[in-house]
Amino acid sequence: MTVLLIILLAAVGYILWQKWELTKFQVTTCQIRSPKLQKQASAVVIADLHGFSYGRENNRLLQQIRSINPHVILIAGDMLVSKYEKTYQTAWKTLAELVKIAPVYYGYGNHESRLKDPERLNHLPFLQYIKQVQELGVHVLETESRQVSLGENQVMLSALELEMTYYEKGRIVPMEPSYIKDRLGGPEEEMFQILLAHNPAYAEYYAQWGADVTFCGHNHGGLIRIPGIGSVISPQYTLFPKYDAGDLRFGNRHVIVSRGLGTHTFHVRIFNRAELLEIKFLPENS
């Protein structure tokens, strides 16, 4: 009886801890230095919000972003959950406030990409959502590049929308070496190059293509993290994913993988607090 009581209390404690943990997020600050940057600038990166709300209408998240006062807001995909239409409205309301803070550039994740299929449930509501998002002034990027202002710097911002094949559960689908160049062309060598690419499994390819910094999400930090080891399993059901979170370095290029702000399907975060990224861009010698 005593053992059963201990197990019951542990189970209740775990449930309460997880409910509390899912109401929290942290700000992780990363610094990027480059000779291609002339002035200091800042950005906020949002990944995998999935219709979550921190406080009433996301007031806690929005207040944190306002306090950072970024020059741009970059979205690395999955603002919503494809099968839950109610998350579209939460995402839209959040975006409506974000555009009041700074220019917003929105790259697609797998949840947006799958909804482009006319056969998918919620295809039409998604088209309406995107139309309304664009009417807010959000810059929606699929697979394209634009020259944009980053504070006083002019940089190239690209987004890469992967086909759904590259999100296959249980394995990492090989990518052709020329895949990114075939879709985006080559990067502008003289300009600082930012890439939004949701799936971090192909981090090396993003760096090889020429992105000075790539922002990814998708793995949610691996759901469960073991301190000193990393994540246990990704949402793709990949055990111990190689690229799960953090600032990965490939020579002088960065691939920064966000642990994300929301969850879906498996509402679990063990030693893996949700994350808002604050990025500080600095000239090389500052």
C-alpha cells in the first residue's frame, strides 16, 4: 500500500510539474559576428509556437519581445498545428501584435507546408489564414530570397520550404547536394546571408550552401533531454537526434536550432524548457 501511494504521489507530482513547465519559456541569447555586418543589430526568432499562448493572448511572450525591441522578427515555421483550426486564430492574433514591434518574416514549417495540399483537412482555412496574415503586413516567405534591412545593415534573407518527403517519420531522407542551390540559387557572397529552414536534420547542407546563419526548429529540443547528453527522441521519432538544439558551428557558419515555444501531440518538456531566441548581430571587431 505504501509503495502504491508513493507511485501515485509521484505520478501526480509529475503531472503537476509538466503542467507548470509548459507555462514557462526562457530567452536564449546568441551572438553572431561577421565582417559582412557594419552595425550592431538584433532579431528575435520564433519557432514552433503551435498556437500556444503564454498568458492571455500571448501577453507574456509579447511583452518579452517588446522588451528586447528587435530590429526584425524571424519565424522559423510552425506557428500553428495543422489539424487544429483554433490554433490559426491564436497565431494570427500573435502576428497582429508582432508587426507592431518590428518587421516580421515568416518561413514555413511542416505544419504550414502540408496545408498547401488541397486534399488536406483545413486547406481552405489555411489559405484564408495566410491571406489575413499577409494583410497584417507579415512577409510570408516560401522558397525565395529578399534583400532586407537588419538595423542599419542590408542583408540577404532566404527561406527554404522543404517538401513533405523530408519530414518522413522514423528516418532522415537523404538530400541531394545540389538541392538548395537548385531552389534558391547561390548566396550573395558579399552580403550577410540568413536562412530560415525549419528542419535541422540538414544543418550541414545549409552551411555548405553558404548561409552565414540558419535558423531552424522542428525538433522541440527533443521533447526529453538528458543533462550532458542531449535529447532522447525527436518529433520525427528519431532517437538521439544529432541536431536537436543550440548554436551549431560549421567553420565560421552558424546553424541555430530553437527548442521551440509550443508542443503538439506529445505535450512533454522534460529538462527542456521552451525557448525564445534573441540574436545579437555584431561587426567582427566590435
